[in-house]
Amino acid sequence: MPSFSIGVSIIFRKKHTNNQNKIYTNLSNNNNQDAETEELNLYKYFSRHSKSQNNNHNKVYSSIPTTNICIVNLSTRAGSTFVSLNLAKSISLRNISVAVIEAPIEKPFIYDHIGLEEKVKDHPRGEHYFYSYLSEINRNKPIDTSKNILYDDIYWIVGNPKDRRITEWDETKMRKLIHAKKNIAIKIFDFGSNYFKPYIEKTLDDMDYILIVVDPMPAEVMQNDINIERFKELQSHYNNIFFIINKWTTGIDEVQLLRFMEIDPLERIPYISPQIIHKSIYQCKIPYESKDIQKKFNDSLERIADKMLHIRK
């Protein structure tokens, strides 16, 4: 692996594991070193999904098969939820049915993040209108798929922080969640930083795409170098795994970053000012709802959506 430097300082370093002792060495000393031989069995959980390419620009959206998209963070707070919500909004603007799904891995976040409580209050039944697929699955009850939480042209299959915390979740429940709603063209699963949870790993063969969101700050990348290698190993076997660099700015040394990670990212999502995000969230809106904010994404989400929908331009 090549070294990475700004001026005379080596910024990126590679973390190696040797007999359980963590040793930090400069990459410039390891150009001829073989890749780490850590056993990577995760790829057995993936299966290739052959999809037909749609070359017809007059799309018939009703014919699009269900596509499951898993979005995960490389590092904590890299932006999986940000990407999930805005990608979902981008897809919904094409009049394609889309759902955002949050597994009960941690305390529910999306419900509060998008102000879903305020949205359901507008319904005649108020908070009683909210129907939790997660709670029903956890209690081993049949799901009433006729009950849908549809706001902003997006189906929301997420947890309610006011409900009793779900502490026991497994592969069977996860599969029920994945396949609970069948008449939606695109399902986006926001798994945050929990990619390597056993019940997540074992159900990722149900995913058509896995998008890994990267925070390009050097420390965030270096401290997750082992996971980078794991994802790259999976990527070498399967063609449905992609890196996406979030918070992209012109201040990033692209040569250093990509040389260190040794990846070819699917897309670079521009850094969106916290001021803009805060304003949207305080108005209970997804940033991408605003046409002015859409321009700031520089069509990055549109290109990701085209890839997920197999649309060639």
C-alpha cells in the first residue's frame, strides 16, 4: 500500500494485527506486504441478484421489481441515516414507491429525526394511527400490511421511541421485517453502524445492494481499516457492494484518501451545511424536499438512484 502525505507528514497509516498485538506502521514500508489474511466468511451470506437492465427511457415504474438496499456506516455517524432519507426522497420524486426501514438494533432514531410524531398527530386518530411492524414482529403477531405509515410519499417502517424497547431480535425476526411489505418497489434499510451484528450478517443475502457510507476524515478512515478490508474482500466476490463518500468537499485530498482505501467509490455526496440540515429537521422535513437543497447535492443521489433502478442514461 502506498504512503499518504500532506507536506512532509504521513497522514494515513495502516493498522495491522500481529498475534493480537496492534501495531501501527507507515504504509510506505508495506508496499510489498501481502494483504491481511484474516478469515472473511461473511461473503457466504451474499447472493448475486441478476437484474435485467432497463434501456427504455420511457420507464414503466410498475414493472420494477422490489429492490432491497442496505445502507451502513463505515464509522459511527458517517451518515447512513442522512443518505437513506435523502435517497428515499429522491426516489419518491420519481413517483416510485419507496420505504425506509429501521431495524430495532438500537433506540429508534428516525421517528424523532423526521418528526413523525408531529406528522401522525395530523391524522384523525392521532398517535393511535402509528402502526409498528417492529412491535408486531417482536411479539410474533401477524402483520397487517394494509396499515401503512405514508408521509412525504415515503413508507415509514420504523420504531417508536415511546414503545417498550425491543431487546431480543434475531435472524428470523429480521427476515420477517425484510419481507413484510411486498408491494413496494424500493426498500431502504438503514442499519447504521451495526453491519456486523450476527442477525444482520445472516440476512444480507436478501439485499440487492449494500452501500457503505464513508466519512472522509482521516481518523475515521484509519480507525476502521480492518472493516475496510472486510468490505473490500466481500466486494471482490460480489458486485452489489459499493462505497459512497459522504460530506465531500474540495478540501479533501482525494489522491491520499482513495490510495489509502484502495477503492473506487460509487459516488461522492457533497457536504451539506449543518445550517441547512438543521433548518429542514426543525421543520420536520427531509433536506432533499427543497429544490434549492437538491441542487447542492449535484445530482449525486440521482446517480445512485439510477444505479439502484438499473437506469442507463
